Amino acid sequence: MDASLALPRLRFCDSLKAADDPALELRAGLSAAAASIAPKFFYDRLGARLFEAICELSEYTLPRDEQVIFDRHTADITQAVGPDCTLIDLGAGNCAKAERLFPALAPRQYVAIDIAAAFLREQLTRVAQRHPQIEMIGVATDFSSGLALPASVRAQRRLAFYPGSSIGNFAPLDARAFLSSVHAACNGGYLLLGADLVKDPVAQVAAYDDALGVTAAFNLNVLNVANRLAGTDFLVSDWRHVARFNETESRMEMHLEARRDLVVCWPGGERRFAAGELIHTENSYKYTRSGLTGLLHSAGYRNVRLFTDPSERFVVALAE
Ligand code: AVJ
């Protein structure tokens, strides 16, 4: 039996629109002069698991740096937001970060939003079993082009939660547009946002090119996702993981590099790649404290408070 059936305070809502046809989006990205695949396609079931593994890597310190900040400042956050909030988790994944806030924050409603529908359903069902007093709504949607919430989400005391430096996937202007849409969706509420800070370039690259090759597997797996969703015929072994820091743009970049001349085919199209040619799969922008404050102000937020870890590698912003 589906465990969620026995949980009356848990609901799911699938708002993945027919308009965002992944096959068309993937094929268009592969056909462009500079080929690309959007990072949201990393997160099929295996991709979501590989990302969990990345978060355990010694080179990838982001989740631990962020957790130190949350643990230290839970009281500040709880005090500012007040009781009975509606916690809106943007890119909830395994819901673990939000769940760690539950004891202090005691939200009345928890809204977990993620593009990985099946993974979210599985994880949120477990979370709901552990916290039967909190009303929960799982929303499967792609919010990368703006946030819209189902009517069942309470309007009062909304706290948008966007941890993990996921904001880094947006170019600065898109980040501003996205945060403006979050601001509009949480009128009168709060935002709790995590962002990775600019740091030593060697450590920065190692975080995206770990010795075990977990990040390489995560990056390469997007080709399996494309094969499934867009009918392409990528051979994973023809590609190599590339991670580099783009100093001018202040961002980490991940690419897949063709190991030889090859052709990728799909129903109705094909793309030729020369050896060494790249598919751009992800940008992870790195912020400074003042850059992040400026971004939040430009998106309509005020009373921005910043919390950092002792090594100043990560920053958490709480804004009204
Ligand atoms: C989930 C977007 C925050 O950019 O650091 C981890 C994804 N990519 N390793 C990041 C990721 C490669 C991650 N975010």
C-alpha cells in the first residue's frame, strides 16, 4: 500500500506543465552553436542519489558549512519568523535540511517543492510519518522560470527556504527575476537563502572535481537522462567530465567534453561534435557578502541579515 494514503495531513500536487516539454528543451539546447543541457536535468532518481553522495565528499564542504550556520542561528531565525509559519522548501530534495529546522521553527505547514517528483514523494512520505502534527504538501514542479504556489498553501507567515547555494545556478539577472517571483509569492513573509562564497580557486575546483569521481558520475549521468527524455543516443564513455572556475563571471562551470569526433542522433535531428567540443551543463555562481545583499535588495527584500560560518566559506541570508 502507498504509505501516503495513511497520512491524512499529507497531500501531493503535480504542476509540471505540458508546456515545458523536456524533449524539446533538451534537443534545442543540443542544437545551439554552444551546446548546453540545463542543470535541472541532473536530478533523475540516480542523479538525486549521486547529489546526496556529493554532499558527503570531503571536497564539497557546502552542506556542512551551511549546517554549522543553521545550527548556530536557528534561534535568530525562529525569533524573526515567529510561530506557525508556512515553510516553503524550494528544491526540497530529501527534505533533510528543512526537517532539521522543524524542532525550533515548529512550522504549521511544510510545502516541499521539487522537480524530482518520484524522489520527493518517497522522501516526503517518510518525513510526514515522523511529524504527523505538521500539515505537508508536496509539489512537483519546475520553478526555475518563476514560482507559483497551489491554493492549499496558507497565505500567512510564509518563509521561503532556498538553501544549498542553488541560487548559484542562476545568472545574476535571472537570480534577481527568480527571487522577485519568490518575493511576490511570499508577500509579507521571509526568505532564508544559502549561497556559496568566493574562495580559494584550488579548493573551489576540487569541490566540483573530487578524487572519487562522484561529481564526474553526476555530470555524465545527465547524458542518460537526455537519452531517456529526448531520445538521444549518447554513449557516456565518449564523454569526459570538466570542471573549471570562471574568474570573470565568478562561477564554477561544469562541462562534458567529447573524447572523439562523434554524432549524437535523436528522432528528427542530430548534432555533430568535434573531439574536445563541450556541452555546458552547469554554472554555480559564487557570491560575496555585499553582492548577495545587493541581489536581495534588487529583488525587493529588505532588512537583510547575513550569517557566515567561521571560515567564511558560505553565507546564509535572512530577509524580509
Ligand atoms: C545543488 C546547484 C547547489 O552548484 O554546487 C554539486 C550542484 N553540481 N556539484 C552546486 C552541484 C556539482 C550544486 N547545487
